[in-house]
Amino acid sequence: MSRILVTGAAGFIGSHLVDRLLADGHQVTGVDCFDDFYAADVKRANVAAAGQKPGFELIEADIRDRTRMEQMWAERRFDAVCHLAARAGVRPSLERPELYWDVNTNATLHLLELARKFEVGRFIFASSSSVYGDRMELRDGQPVPFSEDLPADRPVSPYAASKRAGEHLCHTYHHLYGFPVTCLRFFTVYGPRNRPDLAIAKFTRRIDAGQPIEMFGDGTTMRDYTYVDDIINGVVAAIDRCSGFEVYNLGNSRPTVLSKLISVIEQALGKTAQIVQMPMQPGDVHVTYADVSKARRMLAFNPDTPIEEGIRRYVEWFRARGASGGSVD
């Protein structure tokens, strides 16, 4: 049994990770600031069940609050840190770039400094597929998956740049101080508790309500949609096997065209979408596609949820929840 710190614990991925770590017998300290990105009551509901378990404590705090963070670390000894907290979203980062840099980069630097000071054994950093930029290499007319050894030196949004900077800081601290650090590049995670601003949540909500949806671009953009349970399996394996400095892609490795995604949601809901075509947005990319061979080899990562099954489970959860809560429309 380990004591693990999870930042962003009440968010979409964080709350699923908390549930899994508790089920595996760990003690978990969660930190979340319940910011205004979407409704706080939605995030509180995410960790309501965990809050009833003896192995979990939730601390409401901002990771940028250095005094509070240092006090928390001084009062507890963590065996591992899983740093998921971030200001999320590509498009909003164009509107508030300073905030994104402060939360995603400056706060990550301070957490790494605390990990050094308090001699934490393992540090896991949640990065993003956005660090690869707008990459479109074709082989026999088909997109080529992104491997971890590709240059990630041309981010196309402040969000992407902040995540890449976080990876550089992680490497620096491993190099200087020797503690194990792993960076995980998540590819478009979805599933129950999905952030309400993300495409699958917005499309499901609006199609179900008979409202039009905005499709940015001509419908041919592709995303490597990855079901949250598969992601959590990868995160837990990364915590368990954290050593040296490593970067892993965690994705489904089966990208889905946007027009097909809409069709799959229509089928799961039994309703037809009213589509309003919009131009591509600044900061968006045409394709994300994870090469997960390294994660398969070193983490035994095996994403096995097809998009049709994942969307079916998401719609089932959506309807059971009666769920328009947390809407950002």
C-alpha cells in the first residue's frame, strides 16, 4: 500500500484514478481547486463516493498556492505523485494564455521542487497529444501514428506549449536530482464524467436535446478517442513501473473521423444530429494518432475499447444521470 497524491482529483480523469487507486488498496490524498472552468457541483459529484471511503482525503486548494502546497507536503509523506491538475482545453488557452502558463507550467515547476525537497519516490506528469502539433505524415495514403521519439517542438496553442514545457521541466528535475519521472501523453480521453466542454459530451447533450451541433472543419479531422478505463489502466501501470525518465503515449491507436464519431453518437442515442458546419479553429490539429508500442512493451498497456462500445457506455451513463449538469453551452 502506498500514499499517493493526485492533483486534479475531482476532475474527469482524476476522479476515475482516485476510484481505481482506492480499489487497489492505496491511501489517496486528492487536491482540487474547483475552479470556474465548469460547475463545481459536477466535480464534487465525481468524488462523492470516494469521499465516503477511509483511505481518501480531499484537500480543496490551488496548486499555485505555494504556502498551502508546502504545508500539505510537510504534513504528509507521499510515495508517489500523479500530477493531473491543469487548465485544460486548446481553444480557451488562446483567450487566456497567461493563466494556462501559470497553472500548467509554473505550478508544475513548484510541485517538482516540492518532490525534490520532500524526496518523493515517483512523479507522474499528465501531458497531452497536443505536444505533437499539427502533424500529418502519410504512408500509402493513411496517417502515420505518432511515436514518442518524434520531435515535439512545434506546438500550435498555448495549452500545447505549456504541456511541452512541463515535460521539459520533468526531464530537468530527473536529470538534476535523480528521482523517477514519467510523462504520459493522453490522447482525447472520453467516458463517464467527461468534461462538459469536450466534443463527445457536447454532441451527446445537444443531439439528445434536439439542438444543433457545430462541426468544425469538413468532418474529416481525426482524433484518437481513448476510453477512460483504458487510460486509467495505463496510468496505474505507469505509477507502479515508474523508473528513470520515460515518456509514453496513452491512446487507443485507432483514430476516428469526426463525421463517423457523430454517426456513432447518433446511433447510440437513436437520434439524428442537426449539423452546422464551421471553419477549422485556430489551435486545432487535423489528426491525432498514438503509436502505443512503447507503452504496450513497458507498461503492458492494452487499450481494447472500440469507439462504438465506449460511446454506448457513455450514453448509458449520460441517460442514467439525467445529465445536462455542468453544461458550458
